[in-house]
Amino acid sequence: MVFAERPLTMLELRHAVSVSKHTTAMDLDFMKTALWYAAQQGTTRVVELLVQRQKLLANLPDGGIDSPLLEATRRNDVAIVKLLLQARDIDVNYPSHEPPLCIAAEKGYEAIAKILLNTRDIDVDNLDGSGDTPLLIASMFGYAGIVRRLLRTGKVDADPNDGCGDTAFSWAVKYGHVDVIKLLLRQDGIDFNWWVDGRTALGWAVHVNNEEPFFMLLDFGRIDIESRDCRWGLSRYTASSLIDALEHGNTKIFQTLLTLPGVDFNRTDDDDGRTALMHAVQAGQHDIVKQLPGTGKVDIGARDNDGRSVMDKAQEQGNNEITLLLLKYRQNQLLSVASEATATPHKVARI
């Protein structure tokens, strides 16, 4: 947007200089109006006088493309924001790297957000310079009050996607903003299993070791438990939530995952083909190593991408106790398979 040069009038100059003793005539370039200075300094009476002028250009910015409304919003000056919105030519969606509503969403200025949302021409999905909507921003910073007000408009996109793939819901889960999560779970049209860097919301709750969102999502019941999880930000490096919980020490979450139907105990991570049991053996987590085979769902004979089994890993570590335990479970597993094959001969060809 190109702004026409407009010199300050003598009246504006007097008002501007009176705003602050630190302001000199040299500071008053053609892009800084008296209204801008008054808004910046929070001088309510000056703003009121200038807004009453019928020919006022309320949106004229300073050299940094900041309008008086942007300045007042940044300062969380509710009184001046109200006055500026009375100006005839005010643009509540002022095109900027940080539109007023986005600033309020980032700073948690709920009173100003309320005022802006009650303005007739407000764009509730106005993007900032990073491509984020006010809902994305408020969800990221955990301002549930602003999120609630945005959703109540009935006009907001409840499932916006930023330039990196994150949504309002994924940001809320990543940072553990429980009140925001609760609000978004009530909304229609949100993909709660959306992948961000290879993780769904549940995967992120596991990854950041945040129990409250994790159990909240499980109770919600529409969450993909067996999501593929990207651990290092690259989609080819993936693991199950079970492995992620194990690696990050989420004991309570890990124990819960063991009890859930549909959890694949033998799912491997894609970078080296290790199962959860292999991770536990390599990390020396003996209690987990003893527990996993007991579920009857673990393949003791599975091998990683280098062809090594979990028993190979135990032997490399010189852990005789774990090696003997795994051998015992492996023998029982083979006996079980043989018994099943004897009972149902037609299955022999599949073994």
C-alpha cells in the first residue's frame, strides 16, 4: 500500500509537540501525524480532539507502517482504541505485519479483542505477516478467553493451518493449554488427527510428556492412537506413540498405552527398525523389558534394519538376566506357535 505524502498542519504540529516534551520538530516527518503521536503516548484528550475532525486521516501510519490503532492496541490502551474506532475512515483490519486483532490475540488483550470483534467490518481470520490467524495465535499462547470470543462469532475458521502445518488445536496441545483444548474439542470441522511434523495431537501430548492433554484426548474418543510420530522433525524418522513414551520417560502414559486396544507392540521406528522392546533393552529399562513380553503381544524374534534381534542387543550389553528372560519367552512363543499349527494344520504354510 502506498501512502500519499501529507504535511502536518500547524494545529497538528502544536498538538503533536504538546504530547511529549521529548518530541521535536525533526521527529515529525510526513508519515507521522499528530494522531499517531497522541495514540503512541496515550494522550486521550488529544486523540479525542483529533478524532472529532471530519477530515482526519485516521489510518495514516508512521514510517514503520504502524497506524494509530496499531500503536494503541500494542499499548493495551482500551480508551484510545475506543476513540479511534469512532473515526470515520478507520480501518479495523489495517494491513500490517501485525493487524490489531492479531496483536490483541498475541498479547492476551481480551478487552481490546472484545472491542474489535464488536466492530462491524472486522475480519476474524485476518492474517499476520507469518500467515497466522488470530485464533492460531491465541491458541498458541493459551489465551482461552480470546479463543472463546473468536469462536462465538460463528465466523472464524476453527481449524486454520499456518505456513508450517500447525493448527490452532495442535498448538494448544503442544503447549498444554488445557482450557483452549477443551474449547476446540467442542467445535465441528476440526481434524483432531491432523499430522504436524508427522505427529498427531496425541503424539505431541506423548512427546512433550504432558499427561493432562493426553488423557483428555483419550477420553474424547475420536483420536488416532496409532499415529505415526516424527521424532526429529523429518517425516521419514518416525515411531509409534508407544516408542515415543518409552524414550521420553512418560511412565504413566506408557503404562496406559499398554492397556489400550489397537496398540501395535511390534511397530518399529522407521530410521533403524527398532521395536519398543528393543528400545527398552538398549536403554537398560529392565522393568519394561520384563513387562512387555508378558503381554503376549511382543515378537521376541523381531529384527531391526541391521538384522539384530532384541536378544542380540541384550547379549551385546552383557545382560545375562535379560538374555535368559528373553530366551524363555522366545521358547514359550515358539511352543505356542507349534501348538497352534498342530491344532490347525492348514495354518502351517503361513508360519
